[in-house]
Amino acid sequence: MALTSHPLFAALRRNPTGPVLIALQIAITLAILVNAAAIVIHAIRRMDRPTGLDTRDTFVMEMAGLSKHFNVYSASSQDLAYLRHLRGVAAASVIFGMPLTNNGGDTAVGRLPGSQGPTVTSASLAVDQQGLRALDVALLAGRNFRASEIRVPSAAHPDPPIGAVIVTQALAHALFPRGNALGQSIYLGNHTPSTIVGITRNFMGPQLGGGAGAYDTILIPEVVTQYAIYDLLVRTRPGQRDAVLRAAKHHIGAADPSAVLGDTVTLTHAKRLLYSGLRNLAIFLSFLTLVMLALCCLGIFGLGTFNVATRTRQIGIRRALGARRRDIVTLFLAENAVTVSAGAILGCLLALGIGQWLTDHDGLARLDPRYLLIGVAVLALTSQLAAWQPARRAAGIPPSVATRTV
């Protein structure tokens, strides 16, 4: 018996409430499924970005003075001397700010003095001559800092001029798109020019979330600040991080009674903390999507079971008139396909609207139409599978039921 549209749509018109509710559920599920998948994929891509750093063998130690007589320059110099002669250490530097964390500063970098003209928000790190080696970052052009360029702020001169800076390739391109950044003068939110003496490959500095790109980082030659705190960036030889860390904590923590050893963080742990929010978001959205998909399938299964129970006599009559079991299965799956199609059309419109809102308010990329196609395919497949069992149950109704229920 050939399937025609008349019995198909007649059954839907006879009891439209169930199909309409299922279509709405499908639309909402599709909108959530597609946008959640887009957010999860975006989060995974962010977490998979290369840091450009040796996270496995690098750690940072925080030191803080306990009295106003604490000599931060002398203490940091002694700590560096110890670390640089410690077996297993590849490089060590005093650093202000920490890569892969929100510990650091951001700087408005421009090509004109003060706030004139466009600026690029950049994360900043203060390092000495071993800063590049401690970060394990290679120069693509230019040179490293010279000893005479390292700033040493004091009470008399709390903010000496920054004569030289090193920038990442990403920041250099943002400032000078034509590629002529080396040797150019830039301004760090003031009226004193600083010269770009080196350009490094991209690496992730402090991730402050204040508009700076992940790889927009500027290195400033400075060993200490005017405050009685400093951080020690240490990169060890492969596989020796933990041993060096234990020795450094034991020695430096007890070397100066006027200072206290604060947090000690490995870059591996810093990276894990940096992406913990994204990781939790991805897990939550994945779980939410699976729950929504399961509820949608449960609704379709329930509607199919209800239709079989209420249309037993109709099915028996069709069987008596010559309908085969597969014709009954096809009828119920076709009814479900019409409901799914209506919900999918509405869901696509809803998904695009939500995606545009996320783009406008959260800066996410515009929703990729491929996600819609994949979402519709997944939902259509799972919906038909959910309707399969009730359809098979309907096909099992014998023709004799038509006479027994008259």
C-alpha cells in the first residue's frame, strides 16, 4: 500500500497538540545544541592554542619583603646568583608579571605620544637580560636587552624612562602591519619614546582579558620595582623542574629572614588554572546538550507510544485493507519526519538569532552554517531512532483488532 499525504496530514490535524509541542521542543533543542557545540568547539580551540613557552620545565617564585628596610635589589640579585649556579637551571630572571595568569599589567601601546592616534592594548612583562632565555623565547629579529638598558627604579627615580623594548611578532604586526617594526619608536601611554630593539616569536604573556590579544606582549627591561616584591622566573633543564624547585624553595625561603617566600607556581599548573573556566564550561554545555537531546528523544518516544495506543483501530483497519507491516512503520516515521522538519526550520531560525546575540554581546565568532547542518542531521537521526520502536509496535497490531474494537 503506497503512502499518501492524506492520511499523514489527517492524523496530524486530528491531534495537533502533541506534534506542535514536540516541534517546539525540537526547535529549542536544536538552537541549544548548535550554539552549545559552537561554544564548546571555540573553547577547545582556545585551550589547544600553543603557549609558545616551556610550560613543563618552568616555574615562578614570589618573594615579598617584611620590613621597610628590605633591599629588594640586593635580595633579588642574591637569589638570581644562587639560581643561576644551581645545578639543573637553564636560565633565571627577575620578572614582574607571570605568563598564563592574570598577574601582570597591560599597556596601551601606540605610534604617537600620549593617547594620540590608535593604540594596541598589550600585556607587559618586566625582565632582565636572561628574560628571553628563562621564557625560552627566540628572537626573530633584532637583539636582546643590554645591561645599560635595564631599569632600576628607586625612591628618587620611581619611573625611569624605558629606552628599549622587545615585542612579540603579533604585537609588531598589530603596530606596524607593513612589517617594519624593528627600530621603530613607540609610546607606552606617555610622551617618552621607546625603541623596539627586538621581535620575538609569539608566546602567551599575562592573560588579562582586558582587550589584549593572546600573543600581544611587550617585554620591558626592568629588574625590580619600587615595591618590596619580586618574582623569580626559572626554567630548568628537561625533567629537573621538581628537584630544582625543592632546592630553591628550601634555600631561598630561609636565606633572608626579612623576606617571605610566597606562591610558587609551575607554568603547567598556571595553564591548567587559566583554562579551568573554559574546561568547566565545555563540560557543562556538553552535559546540557546531551540532557536536552535525551529529553527530546523521550518526548518523541512518548508521542509515538501515545499515537499507537489511541489509533489501534485505525491501524487494524489499514492492516485489514492490505497495509504491510513496513507500510505502518513508514507511516509513523513519516509523521515524525514532518514534525521534526517543522521543528528544525523553527530551530534554525532560533539558533541563528541566538548565535547573532552571542556574537554581538560576547564577541564570539558568527555561527558557522555547517554547525546547523550537522545539528539538523544529528537531531533528525536521533528523532527517527526514538520513533522507531513505537512504529514497530504499531506494525505488530494484527488486522483482527479492527473487528474486535468495532
